[in-house]
Amino acid sequence: MRNAMVEPVGEPTGLARTVTSDHPIDLACTIAPLRRGTGDPCHQTTADGAHWHASRMSSGPVTYRLTQSGPSSVQGRAWGPGAEEFLDGLDHMLCLDENMDGFVPDHPKIVEAHRRFPGLRMLRTGLVLEALIPAVLEQKVHTISARGSWRKLVRQFGDPAPGPAPEGLRLPPDADTWRRVPSWAFHRANVGPQRAQTIVRVARVASSLERAAGVDPAEAARRLRTIPGIGVWTAAETAQRAFGDADALSVGDFHLAAIVGWTLLGHPIDDDTMVEYLEPLRPHRYRAVRLLEISGQAHKPKFGPRTPLTDHTWH
């Protein structure tokens, strides 16, 4: 892995850095999990193919713009107090140091997906709260509903992104703000009491949670699960984005086991069977699932009506 140093190039251009790897980097596929649906206030992809995101680094807010500058290189530009910290860690975030020598799938669909998308990397933002709170919002509700809640809360309690950001780009609320979000605001955002209480609970221990990004991913996930309201699924969804954990399988997902079963075996399976079937792929089970997703092979037949949306706002 090779990379260039951070270059101060002045406003409005910001700070710049290009990271280059000896292996392909597929930027769009790699950072796709950062975007919480269409209209995510914290993430935009502009007409020129650039990916914009607003985050809160330990050194302060940052707006960053990532572009694919070559088959094996990514250029980052960043603005705000957290710009230098973000760019210093860009190679770390894109997991350019990960070793995939042990990933040797034998199922033809996974083999083909890996051949077609050799540039898929994991994500290691190190930003635990940023990954965790949207995952809590998605607990046991329809994804459409959860992402609507995320949009409402960020637009109401987040802050404008620094620098020359696209219109509407916003920083997610910081931990202090999440702690102070009133119950009625969660209610109006269609977030039930259990999820609202979990968000406030994790915001109260945000500092210790952020330190978890510096330990082994399995230990970090274990620490997350010690918080009431954080289970295996939520910890895995967080680890996939914050810890670069290629093995973070979302056990407990409403659809995943059935999708894996139909895609790889031709019939539905349950969580226990999925875990057993994917065991030979450890420590790359999540990587295998992502490859099936981005290759368009992941599927399950549609039976009956769509899962109904839950609305907590009417009463």
C-alpha cells in the first residue's frame, strides 16, 4: 500500500490526500454502507461521481469528498477542524492494510462475485456512535421507516457540514445532543420508546464506545453488547462500518438467512443453519455477503404482502 501525504491546498479546495494500493480499490462499493438510504443528510453522491460525507472526528467536524482517481487509488479532500485527522486515516478507513490471502471461497457464486469485484474493501471509520445510532434505529422495524427517522432527527438536531459542502449536507448530532433529544422528538420521528432509550443510553457512554475502535473487532463487538438494547445484530452492523470487521455477520436480520439460503442453496434457511453453512468462510463471512449483494446475485422469492411499516407517531 502506497499513499501521498496530506497537502494543504487552501480554501475552498481544503486539504487533499491521495491513497494508492497495490490492489484494486472499488470506492463506490466500499463506502456504500455509509449511506443510510436515499436522502441521507450526512451523505451525498454528486453528478460528477464524488462521494461527500459529514462526520465528527475526535478533533472536530469534517466534510470529506472522495473520488476514484484510478483503479487502485482514491483522492480525498476535506474541510473543517477534523480534516487533517480524517485524511491521515483515509488508508486505514478503506482497509488498505487488510490481508485477503485467507479468503478462498468455493461456492461458484461467491467466487464469481469476488472475481468481478476485486476492489471491494471493508470499512473502518473508527466512528462508533456514527455507525451505532442508525443501527439502533433499524432494530426490528422496516428499513424505510428507520431511514425516515434518521433523516428527521439529523435534520432537526444535526449541524450544517463545514466547508463548501453540497446543499443540505449535515453533520450527525454529537453525543451531548443525542443525550438531550426529548422523548417527544423521538416520538415525532417515529422512534419507539425502547429504541429511543437505547440511543440515549449509548450516547451517555459515547467516549468509552469510541475507544472500542482501537481494540480487536471481536472484543469491540463484545463491549457493545454489554449495553442494554445492543444485541448481536446491532453490534455486527456497527462493526461492519466502524471496525472493518470482514466477519461481522448480521445474525438476527429479518431477511439475511433466507437470502443466503435462496442464493447459495436454492431454498430458505434459518439463522443457525446460515451460521453453520458460512462457517468455512470465517473470518470473511460478511465479505462474502457483501460480494453477493453488490454482484446482484443475492435474492429471495417474494411471497405475500410487503412487511408493514410501523408508525409510532399517531398516538
